Amino acid sequence: MSESAISPVHDTSWQEGMAESGDARIRRGRPDWTDAVFFLLLAVGAGYALTRFAGSMDYYEKVILSGAVLVLTWMGWLWRPLRRLMIAVALASGLAVMLYGNDLAHAEDVFFLKYLLSSQSAILWMSALFVLATVCYWLGLFSPTAAWLGTALTWGAVFAGVTGMLVRWREGHMMGPDLGHIPVSNLYEVFVLFSLITALFYLYYERRYATRALGGFVLLVISSAVMFLLWYAFTRDAAQIQPLVPALKSWWMKLHVPANFIGYGTFSLSAMVGFAYLVKEHGETTSWRKLAPLFVLGVLLCAEPMVFRTQGLSAAWMEYFGAGAVIVGAILLGRRRVAAALPPLAVLDDIMYRAITVGFAFFTVATILGALWAADAWGAYWQWDPKETWALIVWLNYAAWLHMRLIKGLRGAMAAYWALVGLLITGFAFLGVNMFLSGLHSYGQL
């Protein structure tokens, strides 16, 4: 390993003007009256839900809802923009519930439901806004206004997506008790969850580090997810709410799946920041031989979803792969301009490290929760099921990354390439195992 790959980054001058919080406060300080008001609003909302929908919740769901009030209050103090998002989502989803009443048919004859607030409409808006935000972030390399618009569109996409998920939850309960479950149970729903989590973490780091130059990179992986989401919804009718398979009928799902996808989202974010790091480092490189490994790895990431197809490749999938390869090539062709817009390597390295640290913590919690769930559902904490085995491989990969970082001082290109390879491993653990390796976690096909 080269000396540059393991030597610490000594230039920390970029940290001097960086706020500890993701908002205008220089330091977070003690909670103020606005935090108390926000807590009261959450408590009133939770109380209303516990009263209105008590018959649809079991004991554990009531405990989780009550605990969520404290967690969301803390998150709102930690990052103030999140409070505005939560209030806006509560108002929009509340309006949707009111417009529905107890009749799902209103989704076809009430304007705001049909075009804006029904779950499918809101998620379609989310998808469109994420793609538009990606374009704006790349145009932001030439225009600060376009970059600002990218941020605004990303917030709009998150608002639409979270609203859509909450409304979908209510729609399921209206369709019947067997369908009224938290919307994180199938591939369609978890791709929405993945997109939202990745975007929220990106927006936090964008504000914390005061740079929008990474938006184009991170939004690429989100746009890839929503393009898959749209293909899956329209070709497989996947947007329909379906009953849970027996193994998923557990309150453990409400904890395990979100924790798991915080890991997936932050690992993906770290990989795209790693890609940006390598583009920055090779900004002045004229040798394509040195750029070839990065191009090949980028193309492999584009091709990975195609590998998971078990029913042949359609023209749409070939177009997806071709577009992905062209985008990777275009970024490398314009690497000098892109590199000039990116923050210093030390900043990119720090974001990559922080994202992997957060992801590893939540993935560890998710793995423990998964073991407890397995014991409850199948009578054993660990059975070396393919999904369990690959979850362990993902965990070991990032544990090794963090070990090398903390003990050996791993930094630079080696860490960035490792983060990109980690996304390939994570992608297979997420999708590939279900497609190719039969086991207890095999619930579907592409």
C-alpha cells in the first residue's frame, strides 16, 4: 500500500468555518422553546394517532410510535431543516387522510388525491423530482442557480416520497387489516425507502459541509434507484399494496428494515463520494490507463442490476446500461471541470468516513435485530441462510474498512476504491442473493 494511502490528512483548515449543525446555528447549544413546541406538536400527533387508529396497532406498534416522538424531537434539534420537512409532511399526509375519508375511490375523483397526494401520485412526483434534481446538480457546475435548484428539487422529492409512504400506509389499512402494514415490505417500497434515506443523508452533509458539488454524484445512484422503481412499477404492477408473506408478519420488521436501509443508503453515499474523490484526484491526469480502473468499476456498477435479471434482458435494460456507461465516460472526460468544482480531498475523505461510520453502526444494529427476528420466526438466531451470510460479508467488509482507517490510517485513493467495491458487494447482498441463492429470505424475482 502506498504511503499516500495510509498517511493521515493533515490539512484541517476547511473545518474552521464549518458549523457543527446542519443549519444556521454555529453550535447546537441547548434546546430552546422551538424544540419544546415541536415536541408538543409531535406528542399531540402521536396521541391523535393512538386514539384514532388504536384498533389497527398492537402493543409493540404503540410503543414504537411513542418512542418515535422522542427520537424525532432529538433529530429536529440535531438538524433544524428536518423539523420543517416533518411539519410539511404531516400537513400533507393529514390532508390526504381527510380527503380519503373511508373511501379509496376518492383517489380517482378528488383532484388533490388523483394528481398529488395519493401514494402512487406522490411517489411518481418523487421520482420525477429526483431525476430533475440530478440534472440541475450537474448543471450547477456552470450555474450556482442550477445547483440551488437541485437542492430545492431534492427537498421536494423527499417531501413527496415521505408523504407518499405515509399515505400508502393509510391506504393499506383502508383496503383491509391484512394489507395495513408499514410500507417497507417489498422491493417497490424499500427502493422508495432507500432513495429517501440516501437523499436525506446527502442533504445533511451538503449543508454541513456547505457544498453542492457532490449532489450530481449522489443523485446518480438515487436516480438509478427511481428508474428501476418506475420500471418495476409499470412492468410488474409492483405499486399495488400486497398482503405480507408469513415471515414478514412481525413487529421486528418495523425496526430491522429501516435500520438496514440506513446502512445501504449511507454505504451508497460513501461510494459515490469515493467516486468523486477519485475524479478529483485524477482531475489533471492525461493518461487513460490510470483512469481505466475507475471507468471499469463505474461501468460494473451500472451493469450490476442487469446481472440480477432472471428473465432475460429487454431493450430498456440495455438502454439503461448504455446510458450509465455514457454518463461515467462523460464524467471522466470532463474530469478537469468537475474536479475544480469539488471540495478539497480532505473534505471528501471526511464525508466518506462519516457516511461509512453511520452506515456501519446502523447495519450492525439491523443485523442484531435480524437475528432476534430470525429466532422469533424460525427458532434460531443464525442459520447461515444466503442472506444472512452475505449480510455478514457486507458487515465484515466495512468493519475492515473502518479498522484500516482507524488503526492504519487508511485514506486516499485506496479508501475510495474500497468504498466503490463495497457498493458492488452491498448491491449483491441486497438484490442478488434474493435472485440467485434460494433461502429463507427469497421473496421475489426480477
